[in-house]
Amino acid sequence: MKKARIGLIGTGFMGRAHSICYSMDDRVELTAVSSLEENSGRKFIDEFGYKRFSKDWESLTEDKAIDIIDITAPNFMHAEVAIAASKAGKAVIMEKPLAVSIKEAGKVMETVRENSTLAMYAENRRFAPVFDRCRNIIDAGDIGAVKLFRINELGSGPKHSGWYWNIKKAGGGALIDMGIHGLGLVEWLLGSSIVKVSAMRTPAIGTEETVVTSVTFESGTLGQFVCSWGIQGGLDIRAEIYGSKGTLLVDHSRNVNGLMLYRDKSISVTESRPHRSSTAGWSFPPVDEWNVKGHHREIRHFIDCFLEGITCRSTFEAGYRALQLAHAIYKSAEEGREIEVPSWDIE
């Protein structure tokens, strides 16, 4: 049986998530890992069974024994690694964002097209079962015409890596880190392009902490996106979709698990669980996390695409679009006015 040979670049939280998902698929060979942190990288290969470690990520893109480059590295590395991998003839899967700037993202897109690269933007919300079901309900007309959409992407802020707070390395703050998930989901979910954005934001050291955005869709639907790094009490990821004949309410952080835990003392989780504050009292431990959040289905889909020649459900074009929307939101907040956004062909 042919196997997809993986070269993983980045061994943080999402590198672990992807590796857990790869370990569930016997069509995958865990070939090599690269990380800026050598100690954690070597522990990583022991934990997951990768064959080798290299601090030099270029050695993975040049390795003929590797088919796929998986980019879970810090944001500022995304474009450079993706371009090198594409030129080397590798398939590429990459976590958000596509790049730290629109200019960089454009170079990524140009390279991928020139080399006919199989490339997937790893937006896990598109593969979460609950949002798949919502899309089916909307497409079937079960809630009628969607009138109003609202999404929360809230957490306590990243405390595990300092580069998140450096706008040159991250490309932005809470919007690029958390809010971009909703931006990568909603047009696919509703089947309509955002054409206008109007935003406000509150600053943080080096970047923004909270962003509130109102949008207008081509269909006439109105929407609101709220994202923040300044919220305590654990993750709050919710979507509300109001139609002319019905309503969809999604809790993708608390009630989705069906489990509540009470502790009389707080337990620090910030090192291994980004955006989760240390909590006492009631909390909501994840259950079957990588399936519920969509990561397992996302990874399996990409392996299907590679081995069977299937078109990716979430392409780099989708990643470029999410970044385009984010930059329009930044422009709106900076200039204090509504910004028009071009529509696009929704995947």
C-alpha cells in the first residue's frame, strides 16, 4: 500500500494535534520533524514515532523521502516554507494564517499555481461535524433565508509563545489568531460572500486584543464577528444563525462535549492548551476532541486528496480569502469607516 510520507515543520500545539490525527491513519508514514526548539523536537519524534529530527526545515522540503510538508510553524515562517515546499514538488497542508501579509500570501498563491501544487488550507471548522450539519440544514432550506449570523471566538490570549504578541511575526493579534476561523468558515457555511465590513478594536501590547466586526453579505444577510484574547473562563466559541423559518445555535466549546467538571483548585493549562485560562470551579474537558473540532476529518481528507487525486475541500484560495477579509477589517478599524470587499467564488 502506498503511504503518504509526512514532513512536519513545527512542534507546538497544532503540530501535536496533526500528529495525533496522522497516528490514526495507517496510510501515513511519519518521516521527519523540524522545530526551532531542538529539545522539544527530539522529544516529539520519540513520542510520535517520526524517523528523524532536523533543526533545519529546508532539509525536509529537499528530502525525496518526503511527500507532504505540513506547516504548523509560527506564522512568520508560513509563506517561506510553503513556497520552498511547492518549488520542491511537495504537497502542502498549512495551518492559518496563509501568511502574515497579503503581499506574502500573493506570492504563496502564485507559486502554488505555477507548480500545480496540491495545497490545503487547514481550516478545521469546515470539517467539524456540527458545522457540516449546519451547512446541510441551511442548503436544504430548513431555516429559510438566513437573515442574521453571529459568531464568538473568545479566549484568554496566548501565553505559550511570545511571538504571538509581535505583529511582524504574527501578522495581527486576536483577529489573525482566533477570529480568522470564523472568517474562513462563514462564507462556505452560508453560501454567500461578505461584501462590506465595519470594525472596532481595542489595542494590546504590540497588537490588538479585541475586535468587533459587522458585515454585510451579498445575499443581504447581516453578520457580526466578535473575537478577543481578553476573556477569562475558558474558550467561548459559538455561532448563531437566524433564518426566516428557523434558528441554529452552535456551542463549539462548552456544551458540544456534553461533559462538565468541577474542581476546587485551579490547574494551569496555558502551556499545553492555548487560550484556556487556569480555572477553578466548573470547566468543560474536551471529549473526542480532534473529531469534534474537525482536525481528524481535515487530516484524513487531505490524505485522501493526496493518495486518490481528490480536489481539496479547503484550498489555499480559501486561506487567501480569510486573510483578505481580516485585512479589510483592520483597515476599517484603523480608518473608522465601512470597507467594501470584493466577492469571490465560494468553494
